[in-house]
Amino acid sequence: PPAASRLAGRGKGRVDTETRIGSAKGIERLLLRDEAASARLAGWLQRSGLRPVAWAIAHSGDSVLWFLAGLAAFFLGSSEVRRAGAVVAVLVPVLAVLAFGLKALFRRARPPGERGTLYVHFDVHAFPSSHAVRMGGLAAALAFLAPPWAIGVLVLWAVLVSLARVGLGIHYLLDVSVGLVLGAVLGGLLGQIVLHLV
């Protein structure tokens, strides 16, 4: 039966993957485990029917949206909102340049498959995820201005955006994990600098 064939195929695929991981060493083993775990998350999302939700969450971290929101807050908001807008408007392009520089250095290819998003055909490298860097950085920087509950929302949002990128097959888990940590460190440092200047 087709269902039995699919199950057998998935079982054979898992055995092949474990065999490859078992024979690998060092960084190669880490990357293979990362690819396997990321593929499991993407497969679960595909079966769950939640891809449209994941797509919306993933693109809520797009740089254009955040940059325009930062500019609007800076020019139209009250004093505290203007400070937050300045942080966002400065951090978005700065973190993008840093993330793209690291991508060009490491040159890790994105997961295989049809992603259907125009910009990933131009931004072909995966490590680190620029979305994760951006969201981690903004969460850390805005933590200097936001109340505790809002900080929690920002952190949760950053994690959800990152996981959605993996679930959609655009990134691996390692790409977004490192991106979140790197973004949080850089965002915390750069956010303080910007706040001292505005």
C-alpha cells in the first residue's frame, strides 16, 4: 500500500541519516545533526497544515517592515517612542550588513528544496540567519526601554520568527540559534550606543 511504502521510505531515510552521522566527525557531525533536526521540524510543519501561519510569522521579522516602523516611530511618536524608533531604524541596517558579511564568510548553503521566496534566490547563504540576528538584536536593544511584559513578547516573537524560518525550509536550527545569540549581544551593545546619542 502507498502509506506503507511512505513509512518504509521514511524509516530507510532515518537509517541512512543516522549512518552518515555515525561515520562523521567533529563539525561535520554537528552539521549533519543540525540538518536532520531541521528537516524533522520542517516535515512536521508540512504535515500540520500550519505553513500559512508560519509564513506570516516568518515574514513579520522582515527588515523592510521593521525599518519603516522605526522611521515612523521616530518621526511621529512621543519622546520615548522616538527613542525606540531611532534604535530600530539604526539597528536594522547595521545588523543586516553584519549578518550578510558573516554569510559571505561562512557561505553555508540554505536547505535544499523549493522555497518560493524571491529574495532567498539572491541571498543564497544561510549562516547566520539575518532574521534571527535582527530579531534577537531588536529584542535586546528594546529591552532598555520596554516594560518586562513587552520584553517577554519580543523574546518570544524572536524565537517564533526563527523557528518559522526553519520550519519553512529556509534555514537550519544552527543558523537561527547562533543568529539569535549574536543578535542579542550586538543589539545590546549597539542599542546602548544609540540611546546615548538620541
